[in-house]
Amino acid sequence: MAKQKNISANKNKAILNFIFEAGLLKRVKRSGWWVLGIDNPESVADHSFRAAFIGYFLAEMEGADSHKVSAMALFADTCEARITDLHKMAQSYFDFPRAEDKAFAQQTEGLPGKIKQNISGLLAEYRAQKTAESVIARDADILECLIQAKEYFQYGFKEAVKFTKKAPVFLKTKSARRLWKLAKTGDANKWWQDIGEFGR
């Protein structure tokens, strides 16, 4: 077992507060889906959770650091607990990246030095899009949106198909493009229909 690090009571409180704040992402809705007429869309936490899963698989497929990619996907939208999720139209009216940076800096300012450094480094690397892991994490973010759009379309929200027309061109890895090719022509319900009595 690794030796426990001596973290002060204030630093422990900062970690716990960060965890509590991350819980708010369960209630922050992804606003882009409202534009497509979806009244009660997924939350930011819903999106980040599956993006981290996708990132792990893409990284394994691409021979990159899967744990790093998953962590990037989890922390990429943390700032939205403070500034909410804004669709692209809303973002165009002010300096959204600066607002993200300010919120994230304030969220992490009380964390233990090494933890703060690691998390901030992940976000900076993700934003720069210079490493394989950052590119894969971004692909995971886009692919999750595409798969969600596919599901919404299949569940009756016909306008969601419009998102699937443009977003695929931003996928950079072969693995992400292959998975999307399968997903767009597949059935989102096929997996459970083949389980036990559902498939009989």
C-alpha cells in the first residue's frame, strides 16, 4: 500500500468541496439539445461520464495513455458547474474560453499543490491539442455527442440528425471515425435486445 500523504485539513476540505461542486454537473443541462427541441436533455455529468468511457477505448485502440485520456474527458467540462453549459450561439457573444479558464482556476485554487498541478496540466494539454491524448480526448467528446444525437434521433427527436451531418468531419482519429461509421448505421437498442429473454 502506498504511503498516505500528509494533507492538511484545509486541503481535505478543498477536495471535498470540489467533489460537491462536481455533483452540480448532474443538474446542469447540455443546452445545445434545447435548440433541437429536446426539453429535458442529458446533463453535463451524463456527457462527461460516457466521454470518459469512450476516451478510454479510443486510447487503447490508438495505443495512447487511456487513463490520461479518461481523466481529460472527466475534467474538461468541470468549469460548467459555475458558468453552465452554453451552446455555440451563446458562446459567440463573449470570450467563453477566458470565462472557462477563470472558473477552473477558482475551482482548483485551494486544492493540494500536486493535485492542482495535475488537473490544470490536463486541461491545458487538452486545450492545446498537441498530444495524441488530447486529440483522442477531443474525439471522445465529439463522438459522445454524435452517439447521443443518434440516440435522440432514434427515440423520436428528428432534428437531432442535423448534428450528425457536420460534427463527424471534426473526428481526427481512425478509431473514432470507425466507431462512428458503425454507430450511425446501427441500432442503439440492439445490445439489450440480444440479452437473455429480450432476444428471444
